[in-house]
Amino acid sequence: MNNIIVNWWRSQQLKLSLKRGDIRRAVQLLQEIQKSGARFSWLEKLFRDKLQLERYSQEYKRQTETLSNQLTEASQQQDNLILIPDEEFVKYIYKVFNLIEHDESRLQSTSIDERIFDDLESNLVEYLKEEFSKIPEKKLFIKLEDALEDINNLKIGQDPDYRFSLTPHVYFMKYFLENVYCIYLAWFLIYQDALLPNKVNILDIALQQAQEQLLMV
């Protein structure tokens, strides 16, 4: 009985901390609730998801900065550490993606490497169907509308608030695949121009988390 009262009190204090904007205290209370083994309320789940998305965003910014520094260093070095592009592989990518160079700053792609991306797309669809099947149809429609409005902030140059539970799912549907394709081709172009060192380690936190979720389907 004491545990029930303590957990209730923590939940009320967390809600109050969020209203006051005391995020540090709210995080501390969330950690205490998690350690106690109590089930999260819907508000606590949303707050937990928001913290995770913010952490992923920070990791992504750090990765981008690291990559930028690595590219700058690579462009300044002209030695044997540079990875020499394989001409046959370069030709293969141009063929399967049907890459057309219109000028120095415009590259068109009208195809895709089905051998690589078909499984990714199929797993993504199955994952979304499974997630949506857990939500009643009427609630699902409302949640998707809210998440769509949130994610559409990207169109006006603003980051989504990620305050809705289905915002990541709408991102999967609208932007994820296109971003993966673009990142794939961006790394290919870096490779093609001999800007990669022989030894390179790449870690994309957000993409890794998404792939792990898809592999669990």
C-alpha cells in the first residue's frame, strides 16, 4: 500500500514539475518511477519518449559536426590513407540508381537498388501496420492527425515538438525512406570523390534505432 501511495505522489510531483517547467526535477522523478518498477502513465510515457528523441537529436548534431571535421581533414590530406574508389562499383551505382549529372551541382536519380532497399521498405510497412493495429481506429485517426500537424513543421523550417506518440511513425511514412536514400547516395558521392579514409567508423543513432525496430517485426 505504501508503494502505491509513493508512486502516486511521484506521478503528481512529476506532473507539477512539468507544469512549472522544472525539467531537471521531472527527469529525476521519471528515473525514480522507472527504478520503482511502477507502470508509466500516458504523460510519463510521452515525457520519456520526448527525452529519447531529444537525446537522438543531440547525438545526430554531434555526428554531423564530427563528420564535417573529418571531411575537412580528409580534403587537406593527400596521402595513402585515402580510400580509392572502385570504378566497377561506381558504374554499378550509377546504373541501378540511373544517376544523371545535369551539371556540377545537379544530380538526378530515377531508380533505386531494389536488392538493398526492398527488404527495408517491406519491414517498415509491417512495423507500422503492427503499431497501428494496437490503437483503436477512432483514436488512431486523431493521433495521426495530431502527429501529422506536428511533423509538418518541417515544411516551414521548424523542428517538430515530438509531443505526440505517433510523430515518429508519421516521420517514418513521410520522410524516413527518402532520407535514407539521400544519405546512401551522399555517402556514395563522398566515396566516389575519394574523400573517405581507408578506416572509417560511421554511427547514426537514429537510423540504428529505426533499423533495430524494423528487424524486430
